Amino acid sequence: MVGRHGVRQFRSAWFDGPAYITQCPIMPGHSFLYNFTIANQRGTLFWHAHINWMRSTVHGPIIIRPKKRYGYPFPKPSKEIPIVLSEWWNSDTEAVINEAMQTGGGPNVSDAYTINGYPGSMYNCSNTDMFKIKVKQGHTYLLRIINAALNGDLFLRIAGHNLTVVEVDASYTKPFEGNTILIAPGQTMNVLFTADQALGTYALAVRAYTSAGPKVPFDSSTAMAMVEYEGSSKSFTPVMPVLPAYNDTYLADSFSASLRSLNSAGSPALVPKNIDRHLLFTVGMAVKPCPGQGNCQGPAGGRFASSMNNISFVFPKTALLQSFFVPQASSYKIVNGSGSTAKFHTDFPDQPTMMFDFTGSSQPTNLAPKEGTRLSWIPFNASVEIVLQDTSILGTENHPIHLHGYNFFVVGYGVGNFDNKTDPQRFNLVDPPERNTIGVPKGGWIALRFRADNPGVWLMHCHLEIHTSWGLGMAFLVTNGVEEKDSLEPPPNYLPVC
């Protein structure tokens, strides 16, 4: 199963990719042809495997060029360079997650971060092998940056150079200049930099941003590439950047708050104004009891869990899209190829099942999440507002949430608990950033708006892969419209069978 992260798959949800959501898995020795059209999109996206933790190594860039008559809304760079940020694992990632799920504890972390496959010179195994960017003094370059890491928000900085963000998640932004970017797993970002320094070699460095607290293990390594000026002496000692602190939440929040849509005639910000569905989803960590009389390796002998609105998402044993859109399948009770039964319902709650002080220091003790495959039913073309609220049940944390099939506008954010009377008065409905993946602020909330104009079953989940494995996700069922052009195309006759 391979998903095109950020490609809207308009009317072609059959080819979206996530296992058990839009298709059954592709079995070993078999193949599956993804047949779809990319329309009204341009920019940097990426593809990756979408089952278990296979995307740790199965991923790559998607670059959609603008039509020649449009070009870029900024001066054409001298060169465009894809930068894929990922992780190096000495262990088999499938074994890592399987062990964590069996024990109920946290997984091992990656052994290094990589830049286009290379950890860089800080490791004995790669001190002579690293990615190098050759530049000419005075020229400007476009970096197409993709965070394909499983579990790491990443800071990136080039020593001595400023970076100008011009696009996020394949949507143009007002140019925003600084010396550091923050990019979450699942996000893409186009940045310009000008080779305006003295001849020499300058390090491009990447390391983690962690918001989960000092007791949560994370990969604290630093990956490096080199920016080499043409004409420089090989004897130059590379200039090293000073990277932010791992837990610099102020910088992380400030960076995200500085992004704005370009909102030009060619790239308008079509923000929904009149909302049909107001949704409030809590997101966060939890603990489930250890099965039987066992003693698991999570907090207090329990099992780690994650949830939205206190429901841990369970991936079914059959594909949800086929269940709802293939006429011969029942909407609620599907018998798969093995003869077992999968149950799922379109009753995902619009609001938390229990209201409490979401980000307070004292939390209810009866919040062990329920497990289920529950979807939220959305009529075609409805205008939807989702407020994603972090919780402090096991400590507050930034959660990068990705929505399949759609872009959304980030109209508001804040620290603490969302107030549905005062906070909407501060929403940006003019030029909010347009994204497909957004970090819910640590100990705060974020408000998103989109128009449900793409029928299908669409997964929304945390792009920290461990959180998805623990249940931090849900799915939307968006109905067909009245006309054929507003309805899902017929399924291919070669869909895999579960």
C-alpha cells in the first residue's frame, strides 16, 4: 500500500493508499496499479508506504510543476534541490513496533536522522559520505524539503544563511524569512536561500524538536549535509550552525504562527465562512489496562494508548471505502475473506464524550479510551470546522495531524483550552495557511476549516507513527454529491482482497 501524501485524489479515493481504509493490503508477490489524475495542485508532496511502519524506508518525493504560463510567485531559482529528511534504523522497524505493541511499552527510537539518505559526518560509518549542495556565490536556490521521518519533528538550519519559506504542503505562502524552520513528520516545505556568504563550506544541520517532556525517549542525534561554494578551498573548515534547544517550544510555536497563505489572484485563500459542522476533537495520550492479570510496560503496569475524543481507532479487517461505496457490501457488518466479522459505525462523536479541564494539571481517572472503528459522517460539500484540542492525561505534547483527501485552512490556534465563545473572534479568515498536516500545539488547540467536496472515506491521524499505532486517528465518510462530477468514480475491477 502506497499513499501519495497530500495528493487530493479527487473522486479517486480507491487509490489513496492507506491499508484497510481505501484498500486491502497488496499481498507479497502481487501488484496493484494506482491510476489517478492530479488536478489543480502543484508543489512538493511525497509518497510513502501506508501499512505498519514500512514507510520508514519506502518513501520518496513528488514534485508537481506549475504550468509554464503561471511559473512561480517568486523569482525563479538557479536550481531546485529535493531534501528528504528521514531516519536510520539499525533494527527492523516492523520488529520495533511489534515488540512495543506486545509489551504495551514505548518503542525504541531511531539511531540517526538522515538527509537524502546520509546521516552525515558525525558518524564513523558515514564521515566521508554525506549529501552536498554545490552553490555559486550570489545565486538563489530552492530547497524542496520533506519530513519522511516516522516519529521526529525536526529543526533545520544552514550556518550563516537565512531561509525564506515560500510554500508549505504544496500551497504558496507569503514569503517568511528566518534562520530556522520546523517541519513535522508528513509536512513538506519549499524554502529559498541565497549563497550570499564568503566562499567556504557551511553545514546544513537537522535535529529533533521534542515536546513530550524529559522522560520520553527520542532520537537526539544531529544529521548534517554540506553547502559548498564553488571556488572554495577544500581546506576550509565547515562553518557549523547553532541549533535550537530540543525543547524550544517557543520557537516551534512562533514559526508556525508566522505562516500565512499567499492569498493572491492566482492562489486565493478560499476559506469557508459559514460553517455547517462544528467539531471538537481531543487528541492525546492515554493508558489502557493490561489484558488479563499481566503486567505491561506502560505507565502503572498498563499499556500506552492514544485517542481522539477518547476513542482509540482500530483498523478493521476489510477496507472501509469498499464497505460503504460498493453496493453489495453492508455498511455496518462486513464478513471478510477469513470468515471473521468487522464492525464499524458512522457515529464518531462531534464533541468529547466527557468534558474536563483538558490541559490542566489534574485529570479524571476514568478516561481509559474505548476501542472502535468509528467514522464521522459528512454530507457532500458541507463546510466543516474542526478544533483539535491537546490533552495532558499523560503530559501535553505536539501532535502533527494529517487529513487524507483534503487541504484545510488553519484559522486559529491558542494555548490552554479552546473557548468556543471568545476564541473564534480571533480567527484569521483572510490569509490563514493552507495545509494537509498541522501540529496541534503542546498544551493548546488549533482550528481547521475545509469544504467536504471530495467523496470517499478519508483517514485523519497523527503522523507520529507510534501514536497512530496506539490509536490516534479516525476517519470521515464524505457522501457522494447529486451529480456524477461530484461522486466517487467506480472502483477498479482489480482491488486487492482482504
